[in-house]
Amino acid sequence: AQTVTQSQPEMSVQEAETVTLSCTYDTSESDYYLFWYKQPPSRQMILVIRQEAYKQQNATENRFSVNFQKAAKSFSLKISDSQLGDAAMYFCAYSLNRDDKIIFGKGTRLHILP
Amino acid sequence: GAGVSQSPSNKVTEKGKDVELRCDPISGHTALYWYRQRLGQGLEFLIYFQGNSAPDKSGLPSDRFSAERTGESVSTLTIQRTQQEDSAVYLCASSLAASGAGGELFFGEGSRLTVL
């Protein structure tokens, strides 16, 4: 069974600094999608960034980028120039191409220190 | 509406009662998901609807849980004979495409269920 592991329950970063959130996953498949979702205190989850496993190039969305290491089954999220609005729970997630379930990790709570 | 709408936003019930949670997805979204999020935990997959295909019910934790969807519209998650361990936030999400095709999930704000 596929699993997603986020080993950092909480992290803190100084405003304007860079922080990296870790995620590892377990799968025997070669083609799949990986996601990072953000859940601010208001509760509504939003997509931050996604990566297709067959693409070697790391996905980037403005201040958010990923380090996708397929062989190591690692998918970390880097947030540059951290802002107060980045404070949230961040969930790493996985989905097979042929299976429409998205499996989520337990999340990392990110605190931004002013 | 503009986004995924869930109701009620908060529900307090007594152990043993039945509850219904409703989800209105974004118009035109063929895929609809239900997840459960216990306090401080990640999202636990419950059920997935895609168009007219048979739903994927593999995440439902017991036969007390059921869900229906009317076409590509409203979905209702029903929990019968509620137990205290059912207390959680129930999140609904919809998507224009199946997640396996890279489709982005749009989430509602959730229904917080408290079973006394």
C-alpha cells in the first residue's frame, strides 16, 4: 500500500528566511503525481504545487519549489522568502495515475516568526 | 457557487444518533471526494465519486458510513449510530479531472462533527 510520511510535525522559520519541509513516500509504481497542499487556520485546503513523477525537472511556483528525488522517494517543499501568510499546515500527498485516490501525509505545521 | 460548499459547518450530536453532512461541489466538477480529519491528524480518505462510475468506497471505516451523490451534483455523507470516535472534521473536495490526471482538488471548509 502506498504511504506518505512527513517526519516533521512542526517547524518554525524566521520571516524572509527559507524553510524546507520533508516528505517521503512509498510506492512500487513508476508513474504518479505528488502534491503539496496548504491548510491555513481557516481550514480550507489549497493546492500549493504538484509534480508529475515522469518529469525530472522540479516544479516551481513563485516562492515555492520542490526537490523531487524519485529514486529516494523524497519530495520536499522549499519556501523562499517566508511570509506571515505562509503559516499553515502543509500536507504532502500522492496519487497514482490510474487510481484516483489522493493519499495524504499527517502534515507539518509551519510557524512564521516575525 | 464559486467554491465547494459544505453544511452544516458545525454539528454536535449525541452518541447513537444519525447525522447527514452535505457537500455542494463546484459546478461542472465530475469528481467528488470525502475525507475525514481527526484533530491534529492528516486526511483520511473515505469515498470518491467520478461521474457515473461506481464510487470508490474503499476508505469507509464501517458500514455505519455511507454516501450518495446525485449525478454530478450534491453529495451526502451519512453516519448512522454515531460514536465518539466519529468526532472529526469531514472535508469534501471536488475536481474537474481525476486526481490521477493531475487534477487540482478544491476543498470546502469542512463540517466539524462532535459526538458527545
